[in-house]
Amino acid sequence: MFTILFWILSLLMLGSAVAVVLLRDPVSSAMCLVLSFLALAGLYITLDAFFIGIIQILVYAGAVMVLFLFIIMLLDLKAEVRRKFNLAALAGGSLVLGGFAILLTQVVKSLPSAAYPFPALAPGVPSDAVGVGTALFSGFNLPLQIIGVLLLVSTVGVVVLSRRTLR
Amino acid sequence: MPSFDLLFQPEIFLLWTSALKTAVILGIVLTMVAYSVWAERKVSAFIQDRVGPNRVGWAGLLQPLVDGVKLVLKENFVPSGVNKFFFSLAPALAFIPAVLVLAVLPFGSSLFEVPMVIANLDIGILWVFAVSSLGVYGIVLAGWSSNSKYPFLGGIRSSSQMISYEISLGLSVIPIFLITGTLNLGDIVKYQAEHGWMVFPVWTNGFDLSKLLLWIPMLISFVVFIIAMFAETNRLPFDLPEAEQELVGGYHTEYSSMRFALFFLGEYAAMIAGSGVIVTLFLGGWSLPFVPDGSQGWIWGLVNIATFFAKVAAVIFFFLWIRWTLPRFRFDQLMKLGWYVFFEVALANIFLTAVILLYFRS
């Protein structure tokens, strides 16, 4: 059953990712990107990576893309909708993309580890949230603290800066 | 009886019990949505010393049915110049996330040894936040696709408001996880059944200093969470996205008939789901002191379910009470409150909880 889900979600993800590029209306593009993120989150969840999947929805689909949409709507990009496709650029782009895809498959095929499926993630861990938490707080404690302080400083900085402009 | 044995195969059993639970919960919650509209009108009438709906049925109890018929029969008008695709998509996007939240809420302990939660996810509360953060798309897209300035302003306000208050919403529940050590909503309720409710830890087996000290951050969490929940569900005093006096109807100005009804019902469904989350996290979920859980007999399982929905109804009444008592905030006041007050309070609260826990562990 997970194989069927994999195909549905992959097709949905890739299809909406292509639509992000092809659609001329910025709002439609942004919504397709949201759909792509949701399908990617679904893929994570079929791999039992619930935590990563939900964080993908929470951070990217729920917060980052809302900000994107917010900015796109404020800018009201009408000129973008009227722009036609440049055929030469389209052909060149597909050529580069095709070459890259061929290269990628060659590289992956030549890897010895690509011949057999990956083992399941850490079988003894009760849930992947516990696994991620244990890894972050035992193995990567110092980097985590540094990133935490960095984020806190930037958040406090934003609050201070916006307060100054309000006066 | 081979056909009955088939029903009790583990996978098939999971399938049909989940389907049954989903159907029952959807039925209960949609009925609650209809009757919370009725309750809103009754409570507002009571607060303003009016009578309220009293013509259809006893005490106006059939009013939701009549409202529904009226909305279905109205013309589904689509103004010219709207983006038709997003205009029809937006009401559904506003309604669906509110209903999806219900999937992880433990609405009872267990009934005939079946756990009374549709999806017992280990990351339950993150699912709630993730799904409810998607609810903003319906409102933003409705505002944008209407191609009209008041809905647009409503949509813009809604997105900035929801993003601002999501932060305090998320931060305010972290102390709970620090105390319980789990993200699973069912386990959080079980913890509260054993150790006392988060905001009312009085009746428990053993009452010591650590519990008394942890009560303080829990109360702060509760206040921050409930206020952030008001902002997230666009309820007064934070209903800026649809402030009638400033924006006509806000994001749903251009909508009519069932599309409008979907927004309207979605708002109430979000309120019920939000009340469910508040009850689960802070008010002990299905637990009631001196009442055993469903493993002691099916009658107690039913009592637990009834307890959960009674608590939800009480929180909904609180939502209504606030709406008809407090005036609306100004938009800059709202943003200031979110960023300068609740964000810092929630952060400091996490620190306070961690310090208390550390002191009592060592």
C-alpha cells in the first residue's frame, strides 16, 4: 500500500513543483509550492518520519509560504501574468535539466550503496521525535545552543528594530 | 461465524473502528457547530437583555436547521472580476483544517478496550499546530481572490495576525511537554488523570511543593494559550480580519449562500477544535476526579466521553461570553500585544518551568 502512496505523493509533489515554474500567476505558483510541500510531508510520513513530516508542514507550508503569499499579494505582480514564455530559454533550460537528470542517474547507479534498500531508521527508538530530540541534545548540543542563541538574538533584534520605527 | 472473525482481524478491526469513530465525531462536532451558532445568538441575547431566536421549535432549538435551509436556497453569487478557481477553493480551505484537528484529540479514555482517539499520533500537538496553521490559506485566498479592497485588507490582517500569534501559541505549551515529557495528547491526558489537571492540580495522590510551584507557570501558559487561541480563531476581541465597522465583512464580504456558510461554520468548527485542544492540554481532557477510566467498564467510558464534551461546551461558553463582553482591539494594539507581551511572557515561562523542574530533579 505504501508503494501506491509513494507514487501518488511523488507524482503530486513533482507535478505541483513543475506547475510552480510553469504557472504565470504568482499566487497560483505559491499555492502549488504549498501543495508540493504537503506531498513531500506525506512522503516523509509514509517513511515513518512523522516528526520531520509535520515540521515540514508547520514550518514551510504553515509559516514560510504564508509570508511568501503575504508579500506576493502586497506587491500585486500584474506584469508577471502577461509575460510570455521565451522559447529559446525554455529549450535551453530543458536541455540543462535533462543533462543533469542523466548525470544524476549515472552517479546514483554507480554508487554501491544504491543497489540495496536503506535500512529502517534506528529500529529501537520509540518515535522519531524522541530520536531527533536525543540526537540533538546529546550529540549536537553545542551547535543547537548556538543556533538557539542566534535565533533568539535575531528575534529580539527584529522586535527592537520595529519598536524604533514605530516611534 | 467466519464473517465476525474477519471483523476482529487486527488491521480490519483498526479500519472499521477508525471509520466509525470518525463518523461519530464528525456527527457530534457538526451538530455542536450548528448549536454553537444557536448558543451564540442565545448568549448574546441574554447578555444584551434580549430574547434571541425563539420562534422555530422549543426555545428556538430548530433555528440552525432553518438557517441552513435559508443559506442553501440563497443564490450563489459570484462577482465579476474574481479569480474563480481560488474564489471557490477558499471556503473549503477555511473549513477543512478545523475539522482535521479533531483527528488527534482524545475525546474519551476507551470504550470496549478501543482507545477513544481517531489517530493516536506520538506528535499529536504538532499535528494540531501544523494543520491549524494551514487554515490561514482559506482566509488569505478568499481576501485576495475577491478582487476587492475590504476583503483584501481582511486577508492581509488575518495572515499577519495568525503568524504573530502562532509563536506565542506554540511557545506557551512547551512547559507542558517539559513536565509531562511527551507530545502525545493521549499521554498528556493520562498524566493529568493521575497527577491532577494542569491548571487545577488540587485533587491528586500527594500534593507537594514542586506541584505547587509548577502551578504558577501552568497558569501563565493557560492564559497565554487561551488568548493566542482567541487570535488564531479570529474571535472577538481579536476579530480584526472581519471587523464589520471597518471592513464591511472582511474576507467573506463577497461571498454568499453556502460558500459564506462554509466560512461561518469553519470559524465555529475552529472554535470547537480549539476548545478541544484547550480542554485536552489544560483541563484534564476526559478525566474527572474520582471517576475511573473506560477500562473499568463501558459505562465509565461513556462518562469520560460525556465529560470531555461537557468541558468543551463550557469552554465554548467562555468564548461566547468574552465575545459579547469585551470590545475589539485596534490592529496595532493586537500586534504589539502579540510581539511585545505574549512572546516574551511565553519565553520567560519556559525558562521558569525548566528552572523549577531542574531544582526538584537534583
